[in-house]
Amino acid sequence: MITWKNLDTLDSFKELSQTAKVDVADVMKGEGGAERVKKYSVPMAAGLTYHYAAKAVDDQVLEALKKLAEEAQLTEKFQALYNGEVINTGEKRLVLHHMTRGQLGDKVEADGVDKRAFYVEQQEKIADFANKVHAGEITNAAGEKFTTVVQIGIGGSDLGPRAMYLALENWAKRNNKFKMEAKFISNVDPDDAAAVLASIDVAHSIFILVSKSGTTLETLTNESFVKDALKNAGLDASKHMIAVTSETSPLAKSDDYLAAFFMDDYIGGRYSSTSAVGGAVLSLAFGPDVFAQFLKGAGEEDALAKNEDIFQNPAMLDALIGVYERNVLGYPSTAVLPYSQGLSRFPAHLQQLDMESNGKSVNRFGEPVDYVTGPVIFGEPGTNGQHSFYQLLHQGTDIIPLQFIGFKNNQMGTDVVIQGSTSQQKLCANVAAQIVAFACGKEDENQNKNFKGGRPSSIIIGEQLTPEAMGALLAHFENKVMFQGFVWNLNSFDQEGVQLGKVLAKKVLAHETEGALKELSDLLNI
């Protein structure tokens, strides 16, 4: 039987809190460090590997984390989730994003529908539509092919799909899979939509409106912006737009769209990249076969997350080490540092994924917790970040755990040898050097040049950033966030914290304000 308990009531957490602290600088030096690198790693899907030698753990800490996983019933809670129990207690909903990439357990029916069959049906509909667009069977009014796809959405309807597109764009071009350029409009700031529209040929563009409810203010505002541009170009907007929405939304059966593809309430926006939300834009941009490869990598990583043994379960182990860093070592933030230009927007997606999911101060029953929960997530790709905020990471007063991501080979296959090494070798040399530099530091009598070290990090290493590798990466972090939410006894699948500002904004626009809100509205000429 599953029991949901606060972290600070678990005996295993008390034991974890009493384990001896590991000196990262000491254990990572010399041959001992080399042995740790060989020992402390876990295989992931799609040829990836999670390495955690530079984390502040040893066998004693890891054994305590194993006990925590067992007492917190992480495996059982994941099983309950993918078998269709109501895990989203705040909204009384199932949590089914894993089902978009495979059936992990029992058949799940909701609202009288087999949900796996429903998601497969939507994927097949999207694939058929994308193939017809690519073949010129679905065209603009002049019978000409569409060359650009523009996604209109915000939050999870933008950050994830945008990050996935940018991650695979160069790979697709190199492997002759690039079908259409993709653009994204998200911000209600009119400069966002105007800039995108100015950069494309609207006559040869197809627009995807993504809104589960069909009522999202920013998205509908940007839709009107786009429709106005199409009208001014003498074009029929209904021949240039498709919708990704719920079956019950006002968009579902509207004549304003060429087609509608469906999502449901059981997949939160930040978990929706493998649903129709990501499927439509990625299938149009790269082809349905590439999206299928992406789903395959995610599905294989999900299967690993079922493993009861934390040393064979990279997402669970990553999650538990993160809990140890947050709740025992007291580290407030985590930096995500991909050494791959394709992953330039991946940290932004993970920022929403993690902070919207576990940025909670009450447990799943609405009761305040007496311990810290989700960390602040930030990051930039290397080596750019090295010339920016790494100063604070190396010598700042806060110790910030680091999650590196690196690949042995680049995506484009183009490189140059300078001073005896290629650019890719220089990139990989930098990430290897940073891990050791953060861990071991460097003593210097000049305190301005002294590095204390002891800065923990992990790295995920792969051969190349491919669709399967991207899917596995995405699923790894989704599952990590899920497991941490289970440990902290949170509901990681609602986001009430984003609602209050929306409500007040509507009051401002309706001129129903008073006090500070009225004064601020007047200052902004609203």
C-alpha cells in the first residue's frame, strides 16, 4: 500500500542527514578520482551515460539514498502514476505524459477512452497531415507548398517544443531530414509576433495555435495578430492555421482551422513536448519519422525509470542526489550546463519543468512543509557560460551543484583543426576541465586566485545529439523532477502559482483596479 509522507518524517532521511560529509576536492584527486570516474556511472537510453563521480557522495551516502528511495516508495508511486491513479491531487487528474511514448504498465482508460490508443491516434493524424503538407497535397490557396511552420503558444506550448526544434535543427539539415523552418511566437509583447511575421513569407507559412482550453489570453492575442497579418496580405487565415487543443475547447470544431489535433487535461503543458503540442511542429519541421525516433528515446528512458535498483535507474539516482544536495547539504540552486549549441534553450525548458513542478511550499494535501523543496534552475550552453556566470560558480559564496551535458561528436560534421585540435575536441576539453576545476580547485596564496573547489557536478555524456538522444534527455529530466516531487511529498503536476497574475491582469484590462494596482496601471498608461 502506498503512503504519502513528508520527507522529514522518514527514518531513512534522518539516517541520510547523519552520514559523514564527502570532501569532493579530496576524493576527486589523483588515482582515487580516476577510480570514481570509472565506478560512478549509470547507462541511460540512446547511448547516453549519467556520470556522478564529482558529486558529494560515497558508498555510505548512496546506501542511505537507496533506503530513502525504498521508504519513500518511489518505484511504487511511479507505477501508480503510469497505471492511471489520480496523482495530480490539486486538479484531481491522472498524469499521463509517459503514455505518449509507450505503455509502461496496465491499460489506462479515462472518460471511456483507452488513453494510449488516443495518443497514438493523434500521432497518426499528425503524421498523415505532415506527410501531405510535405508532398504538396495540402497547400496554400495558390497551390504552392508551405515552407515555414510557426507555433503560437506560451509556457509549455512554447519552451519545450522550441528547445526540441533547436536541438534537432542542425542534425536534420545534416541528415536530409529538414522539411520546413520553424518559428515560434509566445510573448504577448507585440514585438515578438511582429518580428516573426516580418521574417517569414506569410503566404507560404502554416501556423499552429496551441491552447488546451482555447482561452489562453497571450495565445489568442497573438492569433489575432497573425490573422490580421494574413488578412492584410489578402490571404484566408483558415487555409493557413491548424489548432492543437482539447476536444472540448471552442477551437476543436471551428472552421477557422485546416485541422485540429487533440491533447487532454492529463498532460501538463511543461510535460507536453511528446504530445501533439510538440508532435505537430516537430513532424512538420523534420518529418513524422524523426518525431517517432524522439519518442523512442523518451520511451526507452521511461522504461529505465521503472527499475527498483537506483544504480540502474539514472533518473531516480539523479533525483535522490539532488534531494541530498538540497535538503542535507543546503544548496539552493542547480545550474544546467549543456556543452552543445543545439541545447541552447534546453535550460530554459528545464527551468519551467523543474520550478513550475516543485516550486511548492505545501504538500500534496495542502499542508505546509518544514523543509526546502525545488531549487532555482538556470543555465546556458558552454563555453559561453564560462565567460559569464562561471565566476560565481567557481568562487562565489554559494555552492551551486552543476549538471553538465556533453557529446563526443558534433551535429554538423564540420570542424577545423587549430593548434593541433578540432573545435569539438576543444569543447570537450573544456567540459572535462571544468568538472575537475570545480571539484578540486587550486590553492594560491593570492586569495583572489584561490579556488576552494568542492563544487559538485554530474555529466551526461552521449555520442551525438540525435532525436533519440534528445528524447532520452527530456525523459530523464522529466522523471528526475517527478521522483523529487515524490520524495518531497509534493503535487508536481499543477501550477497554481502562475494563476494569480493572470487574474489580476484581467482586472487591470477591465479597469477594475484600486490601490497600488491602479497606480501601477496608470503609470503604464493602461
